[in-house]
Amino acid sequence: MTEGNFVDYVKIYVSSGKGGKGSSHLHREKFIEKGGPDGGDGGRGGHVILVGRKNLWTLFHLKFMRHVKAGHGGDGGSSRSTGADGEDQFIEVPLGTVVKDKETDEVLFEITEDGEERILALGGKGGLGNWHFRSSTNQTPRYAQPGLAGEEKDVILELKVLADVGLVGFPNAGKSTLLSVLTSAKPKIADYPFTTLKPNLGIVAYRDFQSFVIADIPGIIEGAAEGKGLGHYFLRHIERNSTLLFLIPVDSPNIKEEYDILIRELEEYNPELLNKQRLVAISKCDMIDEELQSELKAELDQQFKNTPYVFFSSVSQYNLQLLKDRLWKMLNE
């Protein structure tokens, strides 16, 4: 999936159909001049319905869909015949889609299961025919109910990526490079910050034909929780990952300090993120020799007492299998 095709935010105007009118028809037949009321009910208006699809990964197919309108209900007829229901409109979305009201920013609901259907805009109810209004004192009512109007909404669809492992780190930490060597994904890779502007997903092939999904999320900067840099546009994707892989380059001035900044940004955005499993991966280890790595390990053993870490290199593929083994074990504990 190319970066340009990954769409995780769209705005759509939806309107459901209005209900059909009830009929005020009076029964007429040969030799029956003054039959009673036999007007049927109007059909309901069509709903606008969201459907979860596990085979969708992005909202790209909705990028140019600005309006979605359901059909109107048919009017009631004679002989108590009910009008046809309006045609429902179905919008397919990937799992992890959050629906918000554009005006109030209120979260309406989330789609998390394959085949899950949620009504976004309810069709108007059809009006009752005059058959329902007959009584002993009013045997020939000549009135019926009009159908109710449908709903109109401006909504925002936001995708929170569903992945097993989320890559967390500063810009240029080597996240995209790691994704490219672990999976078949082809993320954009360059030596300047914020090369990745939207999440990239890849499937990591593991032993015995097993696999797990990993997401390369745009780099965090200090102050991201307040919206700096790409701010909330990427932090929401981290919420759906069961395990977080913190990537810190070995040439960082202070590995522990960089890790603490990342943790602080996640905590300020959503404290629940700290409940997820974490693994620290020290990248670009092809730049140092074994002696320097041993010295660094002794230092990190003191700093990361309760957090597991691993040295690796995407370029030389040093410890890549160890990294996959660690992640697989964490995902299946």
C-alpha cells in the first residue's frame, strides 16, 4: 500500500430517506358505493448503514464520496397495501473506524468486528393509512399520516489502525527501514525527518506459516500530545496496537532520556497506553563494534531494569530473528 493511498480521515454528509405517506383511500367496488377506509401505510425511509469489513485497510474508497443519500419510502395504497421501504445505503469501512459528529466532535460509535452493522442515519417512519383511524363514531376517516422526515448528519470517519505491533520512535529512528526488511511493505525511506506522514502496515511472516501485523507510525516529537508536529493524527493509531515497539537509534545522545520522552508523550495523550506491553529496540547497531555494545549493555541493564530491550540492525539484519521471537512471545503471552 503506498502512502498516498492510505486515507485515515474523511468527512461525509449523510441523509436517510423520508417515510412514505399513508393513504386515505376509501374502498370502492361494484355494488359497494360507500365502502370503509382501506388506505395502507407508507413505507419507511432508507437507512444509511456502516458495515465493518476485515479486508479493508483504509478509507481511500471514501475519499471522494461527499454525500450519501438513502431512498425515500413509497406511499401507501388502496386495499391496505403498504408502500415500499426506501433503499438502504451501505458504507463499507475497515475495522477500527471511529464515527464522530462533525458539529460536536462527539464519538457516535466504533466499528470493530467484521460484518458489524451500525445505523448512521435512521430512515423516517412511514405514515399510517386511514384504516387505523376508523372508529364507531368516525367510520370513514378521510385523513392519514404523512411520513416522518429522515435524518441529516455531517460526520467524520477516523481510522485507528488495527495492528499487533506499533512502531514508536522519533523521526529518523529507522522505523520504515525495519518495516521494509521484516515485511513486504515498501514505505518511503529517506535521511530527513518526517519521511513517513501516514501509517504503513506490513505482515511479518513468522515460523510455521504464522504471521502478525506491524504498523510504522509517523515519528513522535516532544509536545506531540498537545498537537505539535503530526500530533493527534498519528497518536490515535497507537491506541489499537496490543504491543508497542520503541525504536531508538544506537547513536542517540541519551537512549534512556529519549525513551522517557516517548513514554511521557504517550502518557499525556492517553495514560492507558502505558498498560500495553513494551519492548525497546536499539537500532542501527551495525555502527558499533562488540566491545562498545558490551559497554552500552552494562549501562542499559541499570537503566532498563523492568523494560526488555534488544540490539538489532535492519541493514545487516543482525538480531532480526531474535526481535521477531521476542515480539511473537509477547503477542502470545
